[in-house]
Amino acid sequence: MTARQLVFLGVGAFLCLSACNSVPESTGARPPRFVYISPDPLGINPFLIMGQTGIEQAAAQHGAEARVLESEDPTTREENFRAAVDEGASLVVVIGFEFEDVITELAPRNPDVQFLIVDQCIQAPPPNVTCAVFREFDAAFIIGAIAAELSASGHIGVVGTADIPFLHRYTDAYQAGAHHVKPDLEVSIRWVGGENPFADPVRAKEQALDLAARGADHIFAASAAGNLGIFQAAEEQGFFAFGLDVDQCPNAPGHIVDNLIKRVDHVIVQAIEAIQRGDSGHTLVFGLDTGELTLEALQDEPPADSQCTIGQHPEVIQKARELSRQLIAGEIGIQDPMGLF
């Protein structure tokens, strides 16, 4: 072997040692990123907290990274939306009507990102937008019927967050359910309003106290985080209330009859499962027939430790279940204030 061949051999060996023994910084692709953007701070809002639970469960199932971005106003909602896309989110989940404009504008510009809207949909959604909506008005109808059956004063009420079409799904249907049972019953509707209607227990309590002072003995608390104020009023004034989204009976034992439960976390997990299978771009509807919208009165086996008072009224439970059957079968029709159904 010549001297020149020895030089080449040495250089080759050096290059092999340098290249063959090096370890890449990343040995695999980065896991997909699922981002949940809330319309308001999570705070004590059980509905928004369920969104976080759902995204974390879905991320764990699909080997993804979960991130939560809390918004405060329209500006931060859009900022969070853009940040999620810019930071490489493969899927973005939003809850509520507050995101309709930003989804409409930005989703078509980002066709490689999947978007899931819960509780709302947009006009002519593109293929990368999936909607998950509830038939809240069916369950609210049953809540109104239960309140009417149990009312001793002949006057019941409901406190909603803001006077907008979506929230009339609760108030209008509650009134319709009450009048289905007792046509002459008085039903009063109040709104929290103000600058922060979804998280204002003080204003919600004021509305509930006013209803109680006027004789309402059963009040549907449909004011998101403001429900805590209504439950305080129920304990102070001795009236009965109905909760929303989750089991809220422990907040005022003996004063909360039942709850309109929306299993948002389950819905997010199911919707993301469909998206991951490639079945996106649809509107998924959840109602009394699917189990993601329910009341304790409709459960085959209510919790043994339940603090809801509905368990004390088996005859009302049977009537509620019959109404549920009729609603599912289409024997009772309710107009959707949103016009989606």
C-alpha cells in the first residue's frame, strides 16, 4: 500500500468515526399537538373545565401533546387561535359561539390543521372543520316539566346568562316544558347581563332573589359560573334550583332538584376520535338518545350518594322518562331558537 493510499484510508476512518458515532438530536417525529382554546378564563366554570378534561383525555389516547390557552376577550381569542396554528397545532378545539368569526376567517387559510367547534357551527364549514352540537332544548324542556310538576306556588323561573338566540335554547324550552305540563303556570325569565354574564355570581344571585321575592319556588340556574350565586340564594330563601352542565347538587344539598348535564368531555373525545380516523368536516349531534345530554332523573342507576332531591319524587322521574321517550321518538316537537334542527 502506497503512502497516498494510507492517507486516504486514515481520512476515511476519521470521517467514519465522526459521522457513525454521532447521535441525532431527535430520533422521531414530534408528537401531534392538540390545543384547546377557551372563550373565557376557565375559573370556576364547569363547562369550560370539561373542555380541558376532554382535550387531555383525547391527547393521552392518541399520543399527542395537550395544551390549553385561556382567552379573556375577542382580541385574546384571536391571538390564541393564531398562536395555536403558528406553533404547529395539528388540531384546535374551541367551545362556544364566540369563535364563529375567527373560525370562519382562519380555518380555510390553514387546511392542514383540523378544527373542532363544540356548541356551535359555522355556515358552510370547510373540510377541516368539525362541529359538535347538543340538543339542549330537549333536556331544558324536561327540566321545565319537572319544575312545573313540583311547584307549589304556581310560579317558576329561569336565570340565563345573556339574551342571545343560543341561550334561548334553555329559557324558551324550559318555559315550553313547564306549560306542556301546566299551561297556566307562571314562568319568569331573567338574564344576568353585564360585562361578564358567564362569570358573575353576584348579578345571578340578584336575579334569583328577585324571582324568589315574586313567588318563584323553582329556578333553573342557567348562568354558567354565576350559578353559585343562585345556589346561595336558594339556601338563603328556601327555594329549589336546577343546575347545569355537571352535577351541581353538592353546591347546595337539599336545594337542587336535578341538573341539565352536557358531557362536553365525552363529546370532545368522541369527536377527536372521528377526526383522527379521517372522518372530519361533519356536524355531530348529541342529544337525549346518545347519552351525552341527560338528567339524573333519566339515569338507569342514579348515584347512590346523590344529593339531588329528584330521587325523592319517583312519580316525577317516571314522567320525565316518558317525556324523554316522546322527545326522542319525535312525538313532541320543539322549535330550536338557533334554527339548526
